[in-house]
Amino acid sequence: MRSLRIMVIEDYDALRETMCNVLQQDGHEVCGVAMAEDVDDTPVGFVPDLYIIDLGLPGEDGISLATRIRRSEPSVGIVIVSARNEVTDRIGGYFSGANIYLTKPVYLDELRSVVAGFAQRLVEVERGKEGSFHLHPLRMQVSGPKASTRVTQAEQVLLAAFARAAQQSLEHWQVAAHFGQGEDLSKENLEVKLGRLRKKLLACGAPAPAIQSIRGVGYRLCVPVLVMNE
């Protein structure tokens, strides 16, 4: 398994130390801090691949921190851990930029599996860099081996969400939330929008179906996409 650089932001000392120790035992380089304000004071040269963030932090809260990190680091992994388990809380976490939302008490084996999924995704992306698709946010453009094409704001948001998700997979409601941008999408409307995006990816050189439907689960992006920081 690929080793990751992981930052754990959790104000409960015992839980933070436990998570750090378990992830270090799996071969990862881990840095733990108690407050969002400490994130900017990380050791020189420590650039996280993944952030694990508690929502109920003192000072700047976890939602604000996740939003700030996602804005500056579009491709980084973000896992939120929280005792808040209402659907509205989870949706708020995903809209802040989280890839995964885990509820407390945190089961360490589940956390390790989530981290392993991120590590595998990075391996797959790194192996496929030569043939990767590139998403250019400022230009609102996606480019592939055969061509480049313009994408809408909603398509760009969805591609970025796929790119940073474990296994490049999203549940149905996550796709609708990212794609709908606040509007309620019927299943038919969602499929129409996905169909347009599939055609653009195929034109750029993606193998069919470009975005795979996973029955009863959601969708998986079938090509590696790198979000370019321009």
C-alpha cells in the first residue's frame, strides 16, 4: 500500500493520539494537531495527501476548515469525523469538500479502510498519469489524449468531486448534490446531464462508458482525472 502523509485535526487528545498511532502502524506519515489554527504551522516539507478533520473544533470549526482546504487544494483527500449523524450534517460536510463523512465513535478498522482506499486511488492516478485527463478550473476545460473541450460549471464541479473521491466513485445523492447545485434533480434529468458529460469525455478519448453506473450505489468515473492548480 502506498504511504500517505496524513494530518489529523482533533481536539480530543486521546482520540487524536489513537488515530495517529494506528495510521503510523500502517506505514503512513502522520501529524496530529488540536486546532484548525495549527494546520498552517505544520512541519516544513510536510504536504498532506489526506486530512482527517473533527467538526467540533475550538475556534475555527471543521466545516470552515474543510472548505478552506478544499478551495486551496482541490485534489487533496478530506475525511470528516463527527458525532453529528443527521443527514443534514452529512450533506453539509460533503458540500464543504469532504470525500468521506464518518460518525463517532470512530471504528479504527473502518478508518484504516478509508485511508487504504485513498492510497489505492493515488497509486492508480500516478500509474495513469501519461494518459490522464486534466481538468483546468480557470479555463473550464477538460483535456484528454484526443481532444480538449469546454465544460459547464456543474460538470466541472462533478468531475472534481469524482477526481477526489475514493475509487473515483460517488453515491447517487452525492452526484445529484454536486451536479444539481441546489436544485432538485429527477433521475431522468440527472441521466440527461450525465449523458452530456459522458459524450464530452468520450470525444476527448475516454473509453466507454466514461462514467459507469453502479446499480444500487451510484456512479464511477472510469478515467483518471487530475485537477490542475493553475
